Amino acid sequence: MVNILFYDDNDILSGNNVAKTIYDPACGTGGMLSVAEEYLHSLNASTELVSFGQEINDQTFAICKADMLIKGNNADYIKDGNTLSDDQFAGSTFDYILSNPPFGREWKNEKAKVEEEAKLGFGGRFGAGLPATSDGQMLFLMTAISKMKDIDKGGSRIAIIHNGSPLFTGDAGSGPSEIRRYILENDLLEANSKHQM
């Protein structure tokens, strides 16, 4: 997945002493952040990748923080808490966002906070719409999109793993349908059939 994230990014692949940021809203033990850093260093050892993440599970959060400390990274950028109801990086943007959010996880417990933020429209993370409370994958996707830098500030790239449901759930005009529409109309989806995974 990280090869997709850095695919054709000449600045980071060929620059000297380039520093970039990466964010995972469901970072778990930090494995994907670590793999991204290792992969990038194998391509260009002079590039620094500063990792940011948030994790809801206390045990995996502690493991991630410890791993960051062991590797000499700044563990202060790994935050504890529920990304959907308590975004620890509100207003922040990143060069790269990658994630493997939970599939089919209900978000009933976060519903009041998520709906409150959705009322902000695009002033919050969920302006495009809300999925059914039975599956929060698309909330993580909208969180990732909200963390993208503007094109005039270099833009961002997201690599996120989903099961098939975000592609087809919801009737036309529903929250999931409006989220997909927003992504397509704003040219946020990149597809390349020539790229081998």
C-alpha cells in the first residue's frame, strides 16, 4: 500500500533532506506508519517522514507510542482517543494519509458528536454526508479527506483500505451516495490500471 502512497512523487523520492508528514486516523500499533517510513528510507535515505496518528484502543496506543520512541520518532504526535468523536488533529493537514480503519464498526456511541460536527457542513469533517450508523468506514474516509493540504500548498495523497461496502451502500441521495459524489466531483479519486500492486 505504501508503494501506492509514494508512487510518482518525485519531490520525496529524489529530493535531499525533504521532510514530509504522514497521518493515520486509526493507527493501531503504528505498523503502517513504520512500514511507510521504512519504505521511504529504502528509496531515499535523506528524506524524513514525521508520523502522526490516533488510536482508540489503550493497549495498541501504548504499543504505538513505545514503538515511535524506540525508533527515535516524536511519540507526542501519537494521540489516544476516538478519532470520530474527538479528533485530536482538528485543523491539521498532512502530506500523506494512510489507514486501515475498522470495517463494519458501528458508530452509534459517537453519533451525537458526529452529527454535531456534520451540522458545520464543510467547516467540519462530515460535510458531504453521513453513512449508516452500522458502518463507520466512510467517516474515516471523510476524516482523511479533511486532512488533505490544498493543492497550492502541495496537496496530499491518501491510501486507505476499505471492504467493498463503501462502493455500493446507500441509495441515490443517501449519505454514502453523497460522499461518493463529493469524491468524484472534486476529482479526489486516483486510479491507475497500469500500476502493479
